[in-house]
Amino acid sequence: MALPHLSNSTAGRNKFDPVHTNIFEVRFTVPAGLRDEFGKDELLISEHVTKITGLNGLNRAPNTDVQKFMGTDRSYMLPKLDNTRIEFEVTFTMNLRDDVDNYVYKFFRAWAALGYDINTGARALKRDYCADWVNIAIANRAGDIYHEIILKDVMMNGEMNGIDELSYDAGEAAELTVKFVSDWWQEKKA
């Protein structure tokens, strides 16, 4: 029996590049209820994305169930999914514009307030608090996009995390993690 060797590897011989999880871009649209105030920051907010998690929701398959027959199991796939929406989180860096404008935090606080303004009790309609899309483009090392995910009708989903604690011992820059949900999406694969 021959030992493993590069010449036995099709991926190695053909110079297939690995899939990297750090070559991606996320772009946001601003919900209609915020376009007047924050429309100019649409691309700027996207520049602050450092991480996105929860994309495993794209890869769902129905669960299985079991029937019994004379003490043995017969497995079968259920005819529906338990959940058809995707919940995901995006982490953002934060900077101060003009020395005092924490624009990333301010934008997401305003977005959250469209769903329910904790200071006034005001609420907006879905057409106002729902962003049209979030686009995730995943590329190879040369920048060629091989997988694009367009999450549609995106809204915030719960609290924001990351700036819930202030500490004199901390030295790193603050980050903000925001939870989102989308009921449907489109994917383009090369």
C-alpha cells in the first residue's frame, strides 16, 4: 500500500484554492423609516462589519421522525421544516464621527425604536422598520464572488450587545453585535 502523497490529491495537483471565511462583504439597506436621517450612512455602516454569524439557517433540511414496526424503527423525513426564517447576527466596529457622533450605535438605536420606542411607546409599521435587503457576497482570494446571499425584508430581532459594560481595565475598541431576522432570501452560486 502506498503512503499518501500530494500526487494522490486531485485538489492539490489541480491547485484548487481553499474556501476562506474571511473574504466577504456585507451591504445593508436602510429601512424606509430612517432613510431621511441615515440614508447617507448606508455604505458607511457596511464598512464597519467585522463578522456575521447564523448563516447555517440557509442549510436547513427537514427533521426525521420514527415509526415502530414489530420492535424495529422505520425512519422518514418530515414533510415540512420547523422554521423557514433565518436569524443572524452581525458585529460592527464603532467610531466617532466629528469627535462625538457615535453614528453606528445611533443608527441601530433609531432602527430599534421603529419597532418600539422605549422612550415614548411609539411603534412603526413593518414597511417602515423593515430593510429591503442585506447582501452578503463571499469571494475567493482574487475577489471573484462565488456565493451571494440576498436576505430580504430584514428587521432587527432583539437587543443589541457589546456596549453593555464600561470598564477602566478594558483597552480594546468597542464593538456592537446586532441580531436580525429575514423571512426569505435568494442565493446565487457560481
